[in-house]
Amino acid sequence: MSSVLYDAPGPRARQRNIALSIVFFLLLALLLWWAWGKMDDKNQLEWALWEPFVTAQAWNTYLLPGLGNTIKAAALSMVIALPLGAVFGIARMSDHRWVRVPAGVVVEFFRAVPVLLLMLFAMEFYVRSTNVSSDDRPLYAVVTGLVLYNASVLAEVVRAGILSLPRGQTEAAYAVGLRKGQTMSSILLPQAVTVMLPAIVSQLVVIVKDTALGGVMLTFPELMSSRSTLAANYANVVPSFIVVGIIFVALNFALTSFAAWLERRLRRSKRGTGKVLGAEDVEELNAAEVGGSFGAGAGGSI
């Protein structure tokens, strides 16, 4: 099947692709075999090092509490960063300079500062300027750093997603009498969601992984920090890294799988029926938003 961006491979190209795939899998198998041999030479495959991961004590004492804190910090950061990023992304497209310029400065500043530095600054702020307890400070600092950085990145994702839509969408909305706020909320944002979703999911995966920075630098008891305690007690550093890595892969895979399902559902729901909005539909839309009709208080009639 051919398209503007892709030409279907011919017989020789298909044979070459098959040969390259076979070579790749052979090299991957050799790499895994070499890693297995190295671990065996260092006695990292002994059952005594892996046995803790099939017991309830290791999971209930170390891994599950750490995983819970990772999910807690990531979920709080997502819930705050997503709407905050949408607000700043829309503000950057404002017609008012006093809104557009400050929003741009905030987004560019926090997008340029490393997330770890934001966490450290937040930790010092909570220590010196607030009454937050010492037990809660690491969580607050991790969430603050993740929100500030990822909200600024998501703001650019939202802005790019809206600007990627055809300009005719906006012009058509204005032609039927919709104001800019109504056009943004009812026309542009719903269509831009499916465009932005892959980039948003990628950023959410980054949020989950960056929680580990809080465990390394701020003693936040997330999954990686709990792994360190577990490895110190059971003397199984390499196996603990492998198990925690698998947990992170499973967690992020579940997140991306849910996002893929949501994207398919949104695309199916957006398949239009061909209905064209008439004057009555537009009037109802305005009445629902401002509590009246065009003639009553929305700036005149159509």
C-alpha cells in the first residue's frame, strides 16, 4: 500500500527487510546470551538472590509501598500538570499581549530548567518558607518539580496541537457566530485532543520515570529508593534492578495501552454524521454557555 509519505516495498526490498530482521534478532540473541553468561560468571543467577521476589515480605515491605508512592506522586503531577499546561498553552495564543507574553516567559523558563533542579529548589523552599512536615516535604518537592516542568512542556504540546488544525475550522466557527472562547472550547480543543494524545502520553511516561529522581536526591520513598533498601537487606543489587525495571516497563506499558485504547475510542466517536449546524443549533450552544441567546445578551442576532 502506497501513500504520499510511504511507498510499499517491492520484492527485492521485502527480501532485504527480512534479511535485516533476521540479522537483528540473531545479534539480539547473541547479546542476551552474552549477558546471561556474564551474570552466571558473577553468580547473579543463584536462586538465593531471586528467592526474595517470590515471597510476600519483600513485596509488602519494600516494593509495593514504593510502587504506591511512585503512582501517588505521578498521579498528582498528572492531575495538576495537564490542566495547568492547557491553560498556559491557550494563554500563549491569546490576542492580548499582557496575557500572551507572561505566559510565554513562564513556559520557556520552566521548560529550560532541569526537573531535578526544580525539585531541589522546591525542597529548599518548603524547608525554609513553609510549615510542611519533614515527612511530606519530599512528596511535595517531587510533585512541584514535576508539575512545573511538565506543565510547561504540555503547554507547548497543546499550542502545537491546536495550531496544527486547519485554519478553516476557526473561520467556519466565526462564520456561524461563535466567539473565540466558544470556538476554542467547542471546536478546536475537542479536535486537537486526538492530535495531542501521543505526545501527552509520552510526557506522562516521563512523569512516571522522573519520580525516581526524588528517591535518589530527596529521600522520597518511591520504587527506586525502596529497591535500594531491599538490595541492602538481601544483597541482590542486580536482580533488584532487573525486577524494578520490569515493574516500570509494565507500569508504562499499561499507561500507553490505556492511551491507545482511549485514542481509538475518541477517533471512533469523532466520525461525523454529516450534520451541519444551523442557526438554532448555534443559538442553543451560546445559550448553554452564557445563559441566553444571541439576541438576549450575546452581542446581537445572527
